[in-house]
Amino acid sequence: MKYLFGPVFSRRLGYSLGIDLLPPKICSLNCVYCEVGPTTELTCERKEYVPTAEILQEIDRFLASGAAGRPIDVYTLTAMGEPTLHTRIGEIIAYLHARTDKKVAVLTNGTLFFDPKVRAELSAADIVIPSLDAARQESFERVNQPAAAVNLEQVIEGLVLFRRQFHGEFWLEVLLVRDMNDSQEDLAALQQAVRRIDPARVQLNTVARPPMDGRARPVTREKMEQAAAILADGYAGQVEILVDLQAIEQKELGQGKQLQPKLVEEIAGLLQRRPCPIEEIDKALHVQDLELTRACVQALVNAGRIEKLVHNNKEFYQLATVRSDPRKD
Ligand code: SF4
């Protein structure tokens, strides 16, 4: 499949079949934390970047195969860039609704919501999850590196207007990057924006996967909790922390430990044979230093070579198998 991927399990959406509407990497932003890589075409121009007919044919093939026997909760329109740049996104949403009884979600950076056509097209979706990482111009430019035509005030106003007209689930994702958009001024400005936009939920995130720019680092657990409290103040909706705070701490530990490249490769070799919990890796390779083992495991996770899975309430690590959604699900 060229455009469809998954299903991947997403904590937010359940089993999600992803549909990429754009090739890498056409976007109206060039976020420092992007997992896809640098934006090669930084634009707000809407076009039919890939043929809609081909996407619909792939959807038909997938459905004809009985969804390949896989459970699906939701079809998620996304992209290796910004999906609302595709001019026929509305038709694709309508097609999915006509052919399946599942929900349709859209993951978007929200920069084009000022355009009434984009708002009308997305109104047919069931779940829309835009992001807004900064409500101060300098932080917005630092973290999101927008195309020249993107205007922050217009972006926030577009989100406000969409929220008023949309009857489905509307969740706002905010991704915090250490020392880039996490100052007290930034959080206060985001608090004002959240109050204005009034999404049903705010989902807080931080850098959890290898970013495009090595300067993009996760914020601490304390910062996430502080940000959640600030955003929840005076806002009637729900503020959730999406990211695994324990993983952030492990990452922090990892940054304090000197990585051993040989041990990293030995761990990768061990996990090639079977999934293992951290303690077992530490024991099997005679490391006897859980912090060091964690740091090396985290380095492999960051590189996308291994992934965590939970089985019987226990965390294991195994070789990475699934392609990940570029929107941090
Ligand atoms: S994170 Fe999303 S919005 Fe930001 S550059 Fe990557 S694809 Fe574009």
C-alpha cells in the first residue's frame, strides 16, 4: 500500500488505519521536533498533491480484503506533512463515511483553519486534532518555523471559528520543547489561547521520538505537570498528558549516563531473538547497572530500532515492527 498504513494502536484513537495524503515532506510548518525530517516544500498552497483516485482505490482494495482481518476503530487522515494542504480531503472523508461505519479522524497542524473551505471540508470528520504549540510569535517561529504566509493570530482565530462550527470531537494538542516554548510567558499565552479556542480536551505532549533538530529536547515531568495545571486553570475541558512521564524520566536518566555503543548493539542483538523487560536485559547481558541498561535501551527507542510493548501489565522491549504515525500517536 502506498497511502495506507497500519493499523497502528494509538492511545488516543484505538486501532487506527492511517492514510497519508501527502508525500514527504510538504508542510506549512517545519517543526524542530518533526519525526519525518526537514520540510522540503514549506508552503500554504493547497493542491491535489497525490491523485485522489489512487487513494480511493487503495481504500477499496483494503476494504475488499476484509480490512486484512485487522481490527479498525478509526480511519485517520494524516500526512508526511500537512494533510489539509490536499484540496480533496473533504471528498476523501465523505468516501470513507460512505464505505465504512467507522469514525474518521484528521491530525492537522491547524494552520489553514482560517480558510472557510478547509473548515467546511473538515466539518464532515468525526474527530479533528489540531496542534498549537505556541501562542507567542517568537516561540511559534522558534518551534514551528512556519511558512511566510502563516500568521499566528490568524491560526488561533481559525481554530476558534472551527470549534464553533464543528459538531464532532475537537481536541487540541500542545507539544512542549525544552527552552523553546515552555517559559512562564509561553504557558500564560497558551492558557489564554486555550480559553478562547475552548477545545473539548487539551492533550499535552513533548519530544518523545527522534526529532528533526537535535536541539529539540523533552521537558521534564515537573514542567509537564506545571503546564497541565496552568492550562487547566479557567478552562472547563480536560487537560491530559499524552506522553509517558516515566519514559521522559528514563530519557533524562539516559542523558546523564555515558552510553556504551557495544552494549547498545548487544541489546539490539538480544531483542532480535526475543522481547525482554529491562531487568531481563540487564541480567542476560551481565550489565548489573539498570540505569545504564535503561539509557542504552532508550537510545535504541529514540533511534526507532526497538519499541516498547505491554503484555500482562509488564513492559517489554522488542525490535520495532510498525511504521509510526508522524503525529506522535
Ligand atoms: S510535525 Fe507535523 S506540522 Fe510539524 S513539520 Fe512535521 S508534519 Fe509538519
